[in-house]
Amino acid sequence: MTVLKLGGSVIFEDNRIASERVLEIVQVISDHSSTINGIVVGGGDLARQYIRVGKNRGLNSDELDWMGINATHSNAKFVNQLLDEEYEFLSELADVNRGDDIITGGTKPGHTTDAVSVMLAEKVGSDNVYSLSDIDGIYDTRDCSLEDADRIDSATVGDVKKIIRDQSDSPGRSIPIDRVAVDRIANTGITFTMFDGTSSENLENVLKGVSVGTTINP
């Protein structure tokens, strides 16, 4: 069994819903629903727009995080409706049990949906998280620019911590994976695979066991 983390960057493109892409991804999920027992949906452009307005209004960090969380819930309900309500929507994970089929978004300030997806995997008993976004994995950018960097096919938690250590944790941030998620991967033994989710073919392949993107191992 596995958990999918559907990044908001896959749902939106140029501040609009990428409708054809979303419908293709939903179809793949439906085809493999027997092996997917959790979905976590990010906020994407909707969350960033909320946060941008909130900053202009002078809201604090927690308040901005809640704006982003509300956007993730809206996106999760949208995806679940396209899936004919096949998953139970929950706004928090307190009542989740092993084997449940759950869809959710963010849960509380202080971490992104990356961390939520690992937490959900722990709760429902999944060994893997597959994270779809608009990037095709993690790049080693410690000593060079992104243009000159190489994608890492397989990384340890230690490798990833070194790569993200200087990146921002502010609300609305765009970071390959957040620190809370990395710590939970280290503590749970769950593997986390990041790949380009703008192609539904990549999702189809990873669900069939084909190596795609970057896999983070404890």
C-alpha cells in the first residue's frame, strides 16, 4: 500500500487549474485505488495567493500557514469529488486508523503537506510515499548552480538534510521537501519518492515499480 502526495503545482499551472492533467492523474489513481490508501493534496498557487494577500494584511506566520492549510483542504475536496468521494476527507489525522482510505491536506502550522504525507503513511500502514510535483527530483546544489547540478536518483536522509539546510522555511516557501518530513522519514523507515507529476505516465510507472525521480531512504 502507498500514500500519494499530490502537490499543488501539479493541480495548477500559470494560476489556473491544469484540468486535462488533473483528470489524467485522477484516472490513474482510480485505476490503482486498491493499492493507494492515502492521498495528501498541496495548496499550490491557490495557497500562495492567499498567503500573499495575508502578508499584505500583516498576518503572522501561523495565520499565514492556516491560510495555506485552508487552500489544501479546498484542493483535496476538489480531487476527492473527481474520484467520486472514494476517500474519506479528514482535516486532521487524530482519528485515522491502519487500513483507512483517507484524503487530506495540511493539518497544522509548522510543516508542509510533505510531512503530512509521511504522517498519514504511518497511520494507515503504508511503506511508501510517492510525491508528485512540478520538479523531477532532488538536485545536488550545494556546490553549484541548479543549471549545473545533477539529479540524485537515490538519497539518504543525511544527504537531503545537507542540500536543504540553507533553504527558507517561511510560509508559501518552495522547498524540495520540508525538514519535518525528512526527520519523520528517518524515524519511521518509510521511503519517499519525488518525481515529475505533471506527466500522468510517470505516476503510472512508479505505481508499477519503475524507478522514477529521487527516492529518499531512511
